[in-house]
Amino acid sequence: MISVLRLNHRIGRDDRMSTHCGLVSRAFGADEIIFTGDEDRGLIESIKNVVQRWGGIFQARHESSHTKVMKDYKRRGFKVVHLTMYGMPIQEKIDEIKKSDDLLIVIGGEKVPPEVYQLADFNISVTTQPHSEVAALAITLDRIFGGKELSKEFDGEMRVVPQEKGKKVVRRGEN
Amino acid sequence: MISVLRLNHRIGRDDRMSTHCGLVSRAFGADEIIFTGDEDRGLIESIKNVVQRWGGIFQARHESSHTKVMKDYKRRGFKVVHLTMYGMPIQEKIDEIKKSDDLLIVIGGEKVPPEVYQLADFNISVTTQPHSEVAALAITLDRIFGGKELSKEFDGEMRVVPQEKGKKVVRRGEN
């Protein structure tokens, strides 16, 4: 199981970034996303709406304490992978990370409390340059699934039929 | 040369997404980003500030017409790669895309005008699921550079020294 924990969501300021974290988690093969910070029903609903239309069994929910989530998941046998530009390069650690079937991938925002670095089994950088937690998450999931996530089938009510030019979306039962 | 064209930036609403597009372009090895839509000096400055502190020779600028940029770059021999969930899967097209040394990668927002699909040499999907232009851009650059971008050196004034726990940033000349 691959879970994602997004720290410190702030209503208003983080709406799109957090939505993108949720949609990337789902599209790239994770099983769930947990948000801490502000409790935001709109955020959870928007992700659930995508799941309803586009398929899969992805979950999204809010929790109040990131340390509780991290400790609970560790107790259940998950390894905690915290993404930070200050961590060890993913290309050096991916083989070790992939030894665990159950991972909690933690993505922060601008200020990550020191205990996150301590509780993590791996602090991992996707480049050591400043960029985007959304990009770091996508690359990490891509490395975990070895590129196979790009061809994942979701069996949703809606489905894209890839086109050289233009758009084609079919509903279930149509061709 | 790898250029990125980000369509239809809107001041306020897109500030963070567009900044992340710029920073991902730089961190993952592109040479420049061009924004259309609102002219936003703050956006350009924030990217230039990162270049100044963290190194590299990345450029960022505004242009008024995306069709003009696309046509100009095609005339200069670039292939135009438009990222859209409705396009052909990247894993099927990457070998063909990599035949060109000069690429203009176009990333849209919610409403992309039809002429972008027509002017593009490749309309490319990174999964056919809804997620994030930031993630699609990161994966596309990763596939173009074959993972080597993760180890790119920027020789900046600031540099991260990867740590198992915690943060270490050194300035040029320090150890």
C-alpha cells in the first residue's frame, strides 16, 4: 500500500497545490492521501469527485496530527519517506525504499517541523534544487512503480481515448 | 535547447502553479520558460531570484502571443510538444520526441485554445487521468533527459549537501 501524507494544508492559499497533490497521488498509483492542517471539505470532495468520474479506489481524508499518522503507520509496518530538497538523492535510495511494500510518502510545504525529519525512515530529495512538492511526488511514485503507473487502467465512468490532435472522452459503455 | 511555454498565466490565481512550473523547468534541466497571459513581473523576478541564488543559466520571460511563440520556434526548427491528458501516451512517443534536440514544451491550464492542438507537433499525455501540469512537465523532462537531470550540478551561490536527517546548505567557498 502506498499512502501520501500532505502536511499543513491551508484553506485558500493551498487549494490548488493540495488538489494537485491528491490528483497526482491517484493518477500515479498511490492508494490514499491524508491531509493535515486546515480541515477542508471542499478539497476532499473535489478529489472524491474525480475518483467517482474517472475511477479507481483512491481514498482522501483529513487527520489532525501528522505525528500521530506517522507513528501509527510505522507501527503498522510502513516505512516513512519524507520528500525534502535537503534529503538523500532518490536515485541512491530507491532500491532500499522499494524493499518495503507499504510506504507513507510525506510531502510538506514551506515550513516542515523538525520531528518530521526525525520520524522519517528516509529523507529523500528529488534533485537538491528548490522546485515543487507536486513534481517531487510524481517522480517518487514513478520511481516506485518503475514507469508502469503511466499505463494504469482506472475503469472509470469516463475514459480518454488518446488522440494525435483534439480530445476524445467516452463514457462507460460507449465506444 | 529545451524551452517551456506556460499558457495563460493569471496574476493571483496562478501565482504558485506558474512559479512551480518555472522552478521545475529549471531544476529538471530546461533552458527557459516563457509565460503568456498576464504580464507578471513578480513571477519572473521570483524565478530569477532562484537562478541567482541556486545557479544555472535559466531564463524566464513574458510574451504576449502563444501562437507567435509556437510559430517562431517551429520556424527555428523546434518541435512543439503540447502536454494534455487527451494526447498520445508519452511512453509511446518519447523515442520520436527525443530525435529533436530542440523542443518547445507547451503546458496549458484549464482551457487550451484549439489552435494549440493543431500547431503542436506532438500532443502528449502523461497518464490519461486528470492531475497536474507540474507533474506532467516533471515526468516529460525526466523522460527527455533519461533521469540524468536528477544529478545535474548548478554551481550556485547556495548548494545543498544531502543529509540523512536535517538540513545542510553551504555557500560558495564554504565546505
